[in-house]
Amino acid sequence: MGDKINLTLEKRTEQGKKVAKLRKRGIVPGVIYGQGFDPILVQAEYGPIEKVVRDAGKHTPVYVTLDGNQRIAMIKDIDRDPVKSRVRHVSFHAVKADEVVTAEVPIRLIGEGESEAEKAGLVVLQAMEELEIKAKPADLPEALEVSIVNLATTEDKLTLGDIQLPRGVEYADAEQDLELVIANVYEPAALQAANEAAGGDAEDESEVESEKGGSDDQAAGAEEKSEQ
């Protein structure tokens, strides 16, 4: 992991439709919840919270300071304006330092431009963008890296089995299929033909699936929906 990501939050009193006034003042409403305490309504200025959302995503712990006390939290839900894509609401899930948590982390291909395949004019295309893992907050990696340097022909590929998990990190699924493909090698002409055959359809990556489940999550989800 890199440097700790810190964020100072303030408690808020505005709820429901009143949070629109907060947003007009450049303040983002949120909620922090966890085991052993009732959900707490919070807020922070847009700039700091946007940076934390960008840097932490849903896979890096955030060290949240509230009323002089620091908690470790994971971002569980990010609501954005559908037009401007500005952060409108953030839900934080407080966790313990010694608690194993589950998170989806990016898969990062390294060695771009250095493989024999690329030098031969072939295209390396990533097929899997992220993977669900579990670890203690301090052990969660920013990304799972795997090198493409040894890819040479269209017969070559990378699978989950090619990823070396960092110490203290496990797959969230105990029966994870290690044969799942991470990256393939294609002939440019074949790739273009496949794209044309698909009619240029592309998956909408702006859709973010909410990760809510359990009593704490449901309470936070209900609070968030009341402020849309």
C-alpha cells in the first residue's frame, strides 16, 4: 500500500431534501456506519472528498477523523450526479484494523509495450478489470499487478493463476477459478472484425453496483435514498 488516505468529516444535521442546500455550498453529505454504533450523518467539503473517492475507490481504507477520533473505513457506495458526474453522497463502512474485509481491487497489466507480442504488431487486450479479495485493511493492495512481458503469440494468455497475491491477501471466493482469463493476444485485423461484428456495442462502465447487504448496510442505504 502507499501512503495512508486521510479524511476529516463533520457531523451534519441536514437530512432529506435539505441536503440540496449543502451541495450548493460545495459540501457533500454522507453517512458512516458500522458494527456497534448507529449510523452517523456526516459531511465534508467537495474538494477533499472527491480526492479521497478518486484515490481510495472501494478498495483502499480511509482513515476518517470525526470529532477528534479516528476510524478506519471503506467506501461502500458513491452516488454521482448522472449528468455532471459530481459526487453527491458517500457511504462509509467503519472497520477494525484486525478485521478481515472484502474489497474489489483493480487488476493492472504491467510491461505495456515490452512484450514480444506487441513488438510483433499484435494487440494485448485486458479481459478482466478487477477481482474480489479479502484481507485486513492495512494489507489491501492498491491493485493486483501481472506482467504481460512473456506474451508472444495469439496462443498466449494470462489467467488469474498468473497473479501472485501479496502476503495476507486471499481470494474472496475460496473456490476461485484460477483459469479465468485476464488478458488475451489478438491479431489487429481479427480484433477489428470482431468489433464490427458486434456492431460497436460497448458495456456502460458508468454503472456502479451498490454493495449493500446486512442490517448496517440497509440502514445506510435507506438514509442515502432519502437524500436523493
